Amino acid sequence: MENQPTLFDLPPESTREKEFKQLRNPIWTENKAKLIECYLYYFVLITKHGTYIDGFSGPQEPDKPGMWSAKLVLESKPRWFKNFYLFEKDPTQISKLEALKTEIVNESDPRLKRKIEIYPGDFNELIPNVLATNPIREKEATFCLLDQRTFECHWNSLITLAGYKKNGFKIELFYFLTAAWLDRSIAAVKNEMILENWWGNSGWSALRGMKNCKRAKFVASRIKDELHYESVVPWPIYSREDRGRVMYYMIHATDHPIAPGLMHRAYHKALSPKESPEQFELEFAEWKGERSQ
Ligand SMILES: C[S@@+](CC[C@H](N)C(=O)[O-])C[C@H]1O[C@@H](n2cnc3c(N)ncnc32)[C@H](O)[C@@H]1O
């Protein structure tokens, strides 16, 4: 048992997808938001503070609020995330965000002093200026969700986020990559500039016809090599209806040595009742103790 990964470790690379498929409750599309919420719960228990950026923050399924990442993160406790920067282009979605903000502000303790900013417009155009005018400290733990539909997030925006901090851990990214429909989605695009902006150059054509898993690793390697993250791991998100087919990957890019293990734990535990902060801290302390022996 000595070499068995614990829930704070990453399993060995070669077994990862197989292992996930065998999980009793793998992460289905409808519980992706729970994965994000669970990861950020662990994140904030470690950091005790944080900034959450959501580039594409309107609800994917407006009738299912339990699947809306921004809502789950805003409602999550302990309320140690202090800054929320939420971007959205669609006016109907913006009004949903405004209503959510009002609800959260009304029921929050004003002493918390949380900053919840909604930026209406194109995330790609807005993000450089928002970062320039809302300086994030080098030591501020910052997580950015990039939950695009297919090709809306420009590569240049990833460069902006990854290059923002000069010394501290870079802004963490959680980036959506289509799996099941990527070839079809590429074929359906009429204006190639959409793909060029998404990929950052004309190299997107190399993705055609690749197997899902290989493509996810290819994109993860590119993020690691070009944006210089210490760890970049694609996490498969399955379809419940389609016999466990991988629908998409959420690619987690981070410099923090603990973060990949926290995501591993969240992936396995997102659907179980949350452990209390005390329980989590106890297990984490034991794990650290074992590592240092
Ligand atoms: C897949 S949904 C996000 C789902 C959401 N994360 C959730 O948990 O339900 C993508 C959202 O991004 C918005 N959007 C699309 N292009 C955008 C852009 N360039 N800038 C900002 N928002 C955009 C869409 O209107 C939509 O609300």
C-alpha cells in the first residue's frame, strides 16, 4: 500500500482516465459546477483568501441553478474568497448575474467586504484592462474559470492571465476543452478567424481527427510549455446518457505544488457530503506529516 496515491496525490499518469471511468460517481456534465465548488472549498481552506475570476460566467442551464458555477462559488462557505470578477457578454445572462449578486449581497454580512464585480462585454477584450485596474497581489491566490462553449476564449487571454504575476504563483486556470464534438465543431465554423483567435495561430488544424485523450494531453502540454505552468492536467467530464463518453475536459493549470492533489481529491469527493474544515485540515496535516517522514 505504500505507493498507493492518497486523495491529496495525483494518480500515476498512465492509469488516470481508466481509474476515473471506474469511479462509482464520475464527474458528469451536470455536476461540473460541484467539482469547481468542491475544489475551491479545499483551495480556500488552504489559502484562507482568494480571488475568483470567471470569464464566461452566465448560467449554461438557467433552469438548473445547482449547475451554475458562479452561484455555487459565491454561496460557498467559509466566505474567504474576497474578490469576484465575473464576465459575461449576453444581456439576458448579465441580468441573471445581477440578480444573483443582489441576492448574495442582501444575505451577506456587510463586514465581509467582498467585492463582486460584473463586467458586461467580451471577456477577451476586457480582461487586460480589468487586471490593469484591479491589481492582484503577487501572493493573492487567484483562480480563473474559463468555461467557454467551444472556441470563445482567445489564446491571447490565456497569455494575459498566465503572464500577469511576475514572481508569485501564476493565476490558476480551469479551461474547458470540447472532446466529443471537437471535430464537428471545427467543421461547422465558417469564419476561420474564430479558430485562429481561439488557438492563437493556424495550428488548430493539427487537432483534427485526434483521439480525445491524446488531444487533451496535447493541449495540456501546450499550456505547460508555452505558458510555463508547473502542472497542467486534463480532467475528463463524462456524459451520463451516452454510456460514459468523455464530453469535454477541464484542464487545470497551476504552479502551486498542492493544487493538483486538491483537484484529485475534489474529483473523487465532489458528490459526497463535504468534510468539515476541521476534518479536512486533520487529513491534510496527516498527509503532510507522512510526506515529510
Ligand atoms: C458555457 S456558458 C458558462 C457556463 C457557466 N460557467 C455555468 O457554470 O453554468 C458560457 C457563457 O459565456 C458567455 N459568453 C460567450 N462568449 C463570451 C465572451 N466572449 N465574453 C464573455 N462571455 C461570453 C455566454 O453568453 C454564456 O453565458
